[in-house]
Amino acid sequence: MNQPPADDAVLTLDEVFQDEEILRLVLSAEEWEVIIALAEVGGASSVDDLRKLTRMESGVIQEVIKSLLARGIVGRGDKEEPSAAAKSAPDAEVAQYLEFLRDMNYYQVLQLNPEADPGDVRHGYFRLMREYHPDRFMKEKNPETREQLKEIFRVLTRAYETLSDPRRRREYDLTIPGFTGALEREDDLALEAIWSGEAGPGPLPERNPELARSFFENALDDYERQNYEAAELNFKLAVALDPEVDDYRAGLAKTRRLVARRQAKEDAVKALFFEEEGKPSLAIRWLKRAVDLDPEVPEYRFDLARLIEAHGADLHLARMQILLALDRHPGRVDYLILFAKIQERLSELTDAVRTYRRVISLDPANPIAKAALEKLKERPSSPALARPGKGKDF
């Protein structure tokens, strides 16, 4: 049994899987992938077919299979019929639930409070898994619904794996817009460790230079390794214990800027992903966060204005964002064209004409500006042929 099975060996899901005892086991993402693949093909498959289904490397899948065999989750044998207990949800219900999950953070996915302890995380996961575990795929006839059930299962498992691991949970918390609970909890624990006594946390000492210096040195080490989140925490502790030292405060300010800049870049990437997925409202939300975290980057403001102009309702916010972007890059043709489009949408036609003419002066062959000016000429009471008036010239 310790030897890995041959490529043509048939693996089957054990009966223990059918009665949901598997839900009490902690499995890796790779182990779940194999279980999902087995469930999807009806409960039995050769090792070679599993490798193709999961696209795992040979060494990885052999280790995963050995682990599942040792736990009794899968067995060796012929193909078995799916459990009669397997059930299928109506297609519409599954599709709707998956759509809800895609717009939720992991706490909402598992229906948890952000302060949930590890026991709550485990309970929430198991409760949902009893309804959406892979046993349901085995009887599902509709391939689209079967794929949706598979994705629901994966989302639930990713949420559980993230929130049940303290380090990954803290890192994930920092990606949720407006939520900094993980960092605040870590600060509280660290500060309590400094001045707590037998009776529990005591008052913050006025100064503790020696301990502050220790946190400062730790912060420098973290900074050198580019672990800016940890450096920020250590700088904060150093400042709290010796607030008069300029180096501590300067280090904290500099590190906070770097943390914000890194997070803003990640948020901008998330926005691009949601835009490509056809979810502009989420893209706008993440870009607003990126702008708040790093307001000096004009590209974030431009993209925010572009998305609002195309999909949002607050055109005045879009105009403000593109104006601030133009303050940094007054000669960017793409910025100016977007500004002119927003002016048109706001019925500021004279200003739009002026902006399009500015584009022509920078790029005489620009087809967008030329076409826009021709279109404006055809509008009643068009200002397109009017002499340029006074106004901000970019």
C-alpha cells in the first residue's frame, strides 16, 4: 500500500466520502483537486486520467494519491456507482449562488463575522460543505451546473484555507477595502506583550528607550528584507515607546508610504481584473482605494475617470479625477480626450471643443479629436466653430 499506484490503476472514492466523514479532515488544495476530479468523472478514474484532469506534475499527484489512500478517502478498485444520497440543486439556484459568491469577501462567503475565531471558521466551512461538497457533482447531469458546483466548492475551500491560517488571514484582511482589523489586532497583541503583567495589560509606560530601540532595529531588518508591513508594525511600537526619537517617526512615515504604494498597486491590478471580468462597479471600487492610498499616481486617477465615464454615474467625480491627472501630465493626449468626452457628457460643449482643439495642436492627425469636432459641428447651437474662449489650457 505504501507503493504509489501505477498509471493505469483505478482509484475510487471510498464510502467514507459518501457519509461526509471527510468533512472532518483537513486537506490540502491539491488533495481537494483530486477529490473534485474523481467526483466529476463519477467516482472512479485511472491515475493517468487524474493527472490529465488536474494538470498536476507526476511527482505531485503521486504524493497526493498516496496521502488520500493512507487516509482511506480513496481506494483501489473498479468503478463504482455514485451514492444514491447524492443530490442536485436546481440550475438557477446554483448559478445565482455562485454569482453572489464572486462579489463577496471570504468572511461573507463563509457567513462569518470578521472577528470569528478559528472554531467559527471551521464550523462555517463544514456547515456549507455539507450542502456543496463534491458528492453533488456525481449525479449532476447538466455539465454547466456541474462546473458551477465545482467552482462553488473551490471558493468555499479557498476561503477556509485562507481564514484558518493566521498569517494568510492577516494578509488577506489587508486586501479588503476599509478593513484593517488584522493589523489592529496584531498591534494590540504586540503592545499587550510589552507592558502586560500578571494582572493583565497595564498602562503604557511613558518611555522605554531600550525596548523601543529593539523594535526599531527589528524594523530596519524587516525594511531591508522589503517586508514593509512587519517593518511598519515595529516602527509603530518603537514610536509608542519612545515618541521623541526622530528616526523612529521618520521610519514609520516612510514605511507607511511604501506599504500604501504597494497596496495601491495591488488594488489597481485587482481593478484591471474585475474590468476584464465585466464587473466595472468592483473595478471602480478598487481604483478608488488605489487613489486614496497613493494619490500621486496619475494613472490610477485616469483609469478611475475612464471607468466612471464609461460605466458610472458621478461624472463630476470623473472630471475631478482627470483634472488631477492632467495636472501631472498636461500634454497626455489620451488624458485630454477623456477630459473632452466628460465635458461633452456634462454639456460643457464650448470647453469640450477647446480641449479637442488642444489635442489637435498636439497630435494634428488624431482621428478621435477630428471626428468629435466634426460631430459637434452638426449639433444645434454648436460651439464647434466658435473662437476659443478663456479657460484652462492644458
